[in-house]
Amino acid sequence: MAGPSVPSALLPWGLSMLGVDESSGGLMPVAGDASTRRYFRFVHGGVSYVLAEAPPASENNEAFVRVRALLAQAGVRVPALLGVDYQRGYLLLEDLGDRLLLPALTPEAAADCYHRAFDVLLHLNAAGLKGSGLGAYDRTLLAEELSRFPEWFAEGLLGCRLDKTESGLIEALHQQLIGSALEQPTVLVHRDFHSRNLMLLSADELALIDFQDAVIGPVTYDLVSLLRDCYIQWPPAQVEAWALAYRERLLARGQLSGVSEETFLRWFDWMGLQRHLKVLGTFARLYLRDGKAAYLADLPLVMAYVLQILDRYAPELPVFATFAHWFRQSLLPLAQAQDWGPSS
């Protein structure tokens, strides 16, 4: 049954949306995400449904509804919306089950799983943007995301007090990454297109969740979110091969033109570096501000991604070399001293 912290009106409201007055077994909590949303499952007539409590003060439910409709129109499988109360922040949704893509990503099955995820991403990238009401992944948003790295990760979590020189080198790298992001063709960007937001349905169909933060932004953003996932790692050569395979599919569909493999991979790599620096700050903030410690265990992999790309471009770009040296000398020892820290 629903615990005392669950709004007493949530289940009656959901039942009223279905035109019934009772369910089988009350509400059962469903694993949530990094937001303030909470999810509960209930059964009526042998069919399972999901109720979401998404506080209007912190969650943009209008965006959720708008983007859901946009994605469905583009051919992306998303949960059906059966009811919404904007004032209270209640949503009644189709239950897509509990099968995340992540556990299915075995070495034997990964290639097939990713190529099916590419199908979803191609529909996502082809979504009509005119009149969508989506914001732009512009310089302001990119810079805000990157600002989380020094504030929440370097200083907040690791206690590294940055001087003017260090702040300057961080800003220099940030500007390189922002410039690369802004030169890319733009598409609809999910912003968290990874193995914990893709659901396996019957016949191994993939559905997409957690899409309310979608924007119009760089073509490689969701691709690198998927292939350099914060929750699973693959050999760099395999990741590069998959990225280029997706480029070929974009070219074949006319969704990309005049972009060499070298340019596409640089966009991909630098977009991933922007994302992973942001994620270091975001995961640190989830712990320090919101008390969500589970994400700390994922920081070592994210740090490894950061160093991988820094080292790849350091020989030709001094800003990457300088940042990589500082990261290893100043931040890595502080991280290794943490309970969650990388072992080497």
C-alpha cells in the first residue's frame, strides 16, 4: 500500500482518469531517477499503470507532455499519456515495465542493441522542430552545464580551491568545447539518451523515457551519451566504429552531409568531453545538495572518459594538454582519497 509520504489524492485521481474507483493492491513504488519525480505502479483489471508525482515547482510537466507528443509523432516509442493534472503535478502513464537496456548490453548482444538504439535515435534526430517550442542548446546552456564542474565537483566535492590560473585554464577548455558544439548541425536532443532511459519491451522493441529536458542541439550529443554511457564502458576502437556506423546511417538518410569522418569524430569526442565534465558536476551536486549518494559510484568511469579524450587531443592542442596535466596533478589524488575514488 502507499506509504504516508505519498499524496493521498494520487491514487484516487489516477483511478478517476480511468473512470473506475478501485485498484488491485494499491500503489507500489517504482525506481525513480535523479529528479524530484516519484513513480508508483498500480493494477486495474489486470493492466498495470504508472502514476507520477512531478512537483510543478521543480518539474516542467508541460514540457514533458509537449515533448512526448513530438516524439510519438516522429515514430519514437514513448509511454502513452492517459491523464495529467498540471496544478498538482500528477501524470497517469502507460506502464512500460522494468526492463532497462543496460542489463541487456552483454558483449554478445551489444552490437545488436546499439543498432536498434540507433533506429530510435534516427527517428529522434528526424523529428520536426518547427513550432516545437523547444529551447536551444546554446552557448548559455552549454556554459551553465560546464560551470557545474568547477563549482560542484572540483571545489564542492573534492575541496580543491581554484586560483585564477586554474579557473582560466578551465574556462579556456570550456570555450573550445562550446565552440565545437555550436558548429554542429542541430537536431532534437534528448540530453540523457543512455541505457537507463531506454526500455526493452516485448519483441525487444525499445522505448524512450525521461525526455522532458529535450532541446535543439548538436547532432553528436545523444550519440555520445549512448556510446560513452556513464554506466557501462566499451573499448575505444569499438565505440569509434559504432559512431562512424551511425554517421553512415545519417548520410544515407540525408540527415547529414559534407562532414568527414575526422570532423565527425572530433565533434563526437569533444561533445562527450563537455557532457562528462558536466556529469562530474551534476553527480557531485546530486550528492551534496540532494543527498543522492548512489551516483558517486559512477564518477570513476566518468573521470576515465574525461582523461581518455584529453589525452587523445593533448599532443596537438596545448589547452587539452594543460588541462589534462592539472586534472591528474590536482584533482585525481583528491578523488583517489575518497571512498568512491578510482583505484589508480
